[in-house]
Amino acid sequence: MTYCCALRLEQGLVLISDTRTNAGVDHISVFRKLHTFGVVGERFIAIQTAGNLATTQAVISHLQNALNFNHEPNLYSANNMFEVAELVGKTLKTVLEDITSNTQEQMNYSGSILVAGQIKGEEMQLYNVYPQGNFISATTDTPYFQIGESKYGKPILDRALHYDMPLDDALRCTLISFDSTLRSNVSVGLPLDALVYYKDSFIIPKGKRIGEEDPYFTQISKQWSETLRRGLQELPKPTEDYWV
């Protein structure tokens, strides 16, 4: 399992994915789940993947091959992010149909994908693409999506995140979401791949890989734990009727 989270906010995009792939306790390895594409000054596209590694790698390979050999449609011929999401959805559906054509165990090979980005002349978009090939779009009311092992990191996002939050605050919020998940689920692990894209910049951000010795992530993890413990102590004491 893995955990990926993507935010589409007023100022830009925040994307973080873990890298752990777990095929049993004896087969734990590191694979990138956050992939970037683009043309500087014209478009930026990011794809995050969760689920069966063979399936999601095949999807990324098909998309990359279409670019390498100039087969259309491809990520760079799409006119808008909706068409990008359609292309990714159709590719995922085709890969799953090819893999499971002789088996009934489609769920074992399933994958989920987040697609985010911006094409010049269009607004930024964030889509959650399902294995069936269909997808939904993030909105100002629901400005983020999670795929993979999402339940441990969801509460902080629901409580703190909002559409017009500055990107540095949003990045901190999302890193805490990952810290909570890392502490509660061994199937999600470091290093993390993090990326911030500023609206209308049309650059391909280099991003950052966050490992176990990363000083900033270590600092906010420790400080968040201390803040929770202190906050718990500052809450009002239960009234006597709780003990009856």
C-alpha cells in the first residue's frame, strides 16, 4: 500500500507521495509514485499512483512511450487537463483489461491515480481517476484528494485545510498528515516525494525527497507530537457525571 495526497488551492498545487511498496513482510522496497511531465512555459502535469505496482508502472510507461514516439493522443497534445485525465483514465482501464482478461481477480491488480496540473490558457485542475477510467474533480469546497492508505492522515486535512490557505501552510498541513500516517501504518514509509507548483508559473518543479534524516520533517514531527500532548493537557477536565 502507499499514501498519496494532492491539494489544489488558490495559489497552486501541493503534492506528496510516499515510496514504500509492500508485497509482504519480506518484500518491502522503494519506488517513486509521483511522476512529472511538462513543457516549460506551456504546461505542467503531475501523476500520483497507488495500488498494484505492475499496473501503475504500466500506465506510466504507456503514457511515456506515447510521448517518446509522438503517438497521439498524448499528455502534450491534450488541449486541457480534462483531456489529460481522460487519457490517463482510458490508459488505466486498458491496462487493467489486458492484465485481467484471463482472470476474475481484477481487484488484486487495481490501481488509483491522481492527475494534477495546468495548461496555458486554462485553470489548474486536480482529478481523482478511478480504475474504471472515470474521474472526479477537486473543487473549492473539497480542494484535496487522497489515494492509498488515507484514513490516518485525513483528520488534520479536514480540520485545518481550506482553499485559500497559503502554500507554505498547506505544505506543513500535508506533511503532518503524512507524519500521522507513518506513525500508524507500517505499509506507508519514507522517503517521501514532495512538490509545490505555483499557479500560472508553468515550470516543472524539481521537488524534494524527504528521508529519515531530513531536519525539517524531523523537527515538525517532534513539535507536532509535543503540541498534541500539550493541547490534551490544556483541555477542560471531564465533569463528574462522566464518572457515574
